[in-house]
Amino acid sequence: MSAGAAPTDFTNQFLIAMPGMADDQFAGTVVYVCEHTPQGALGLVVNKPIDINLANLFEKVDLPLDEPALAAQPVYFGGPVQTERGFVLHEPRDDTFMSTLNVPGGLAMTTSKDVLEAMAAGQGPRRVLVTLGYCGWSAGQLEREIGHNGWLTVTAEPAVIFDLPPEARYQGALNLLGVDARMLSKDAGHA
């Protein structure tokens, strides 16, 4: 970055892991960036379901979930930070929950239990992705990882998250760039 250049903001972007990703936790992942500031970044992996579904999760927090399609949805590995904590990624709404981050130009992320209560009552967000854990980067860390060819970035498209099955989201995000995963190399080049 040249002197005086504005920092790049990756909020409402997909981070698409490059094939040479050194950290196995992130190999093949697509991360939705919920917040990116000079202090760091926060995102959620959107394509790695874990072995529990929403019915199991709601049971653990003592909430009934009687909607079969919603109950069958998987819970996702959102990242390695606070893996015992739930994060609900959803379309923005006019009403708000106690702890919601509205991503500028994008989705909303809620961490308070009231979103689960609304979902249990059939009044929650229509399209959701629930994760346990999140991805966090300290100041400048995400920029360094992108600079070292760890991630491709593209403006996020909710359809990739909500309309594609988890196994198709990696290629779906790459399609936004016009890239086929088979064309990616784990070896980075520098001109």
C-alpha cells in the first residue's frame, strides 16, 4: 500500500482459500467477512457443515424447533475462535435482535439467543446459516494473508450461501470471479 492510500475494506466479501492454504482448518473454505476495521477482521466459514443440525442445537439450548426444513439444516464450523458460541448469519430485517451486526451492503450476523427464540416461534429470519465459532484476524493479519496469496476475495453474493449446497459454495464463490477451481495453483507467482 502506498503512503496515503486508503486501506482496503473486506467487509461483505467472500474470502476463498487458495489451494496452498497452510492452515488445514481453512483448506477449501469460503469465509463471509462480517467486519473489517483497522483493528482486525471477523468472518464466518459458510461451507463446512459439522455433525449436528439445528434440531440438535435448539435441543441443547432448550428451545423447540418444529419446522422440519429448518430443523434438518446443518450447523457449520464458523471458525476456530469461540467454538462454543453460536453465530446466526441471516438476511437483514427491519426489526433487530439484541446483538446484531448489520454488515454494510450485505447480510446481518446475530449472536444473541433472541434470534433463536424467534426462529423457534416461526418468526425468525427466513434464510439463515448458523455456525459455532468464528474466524478472527488481528490488525493487518488478513491483509498480509491476502498479500501472500492465501485468499482470493470477491464481493459476497447471498445466493452462494443460501441457494447452493455446502459442497458447491467454494466453486460458487469462484464463479463470481469467473474462475474454475481446477485452474488454481498452490504455487504463487510474483512478477
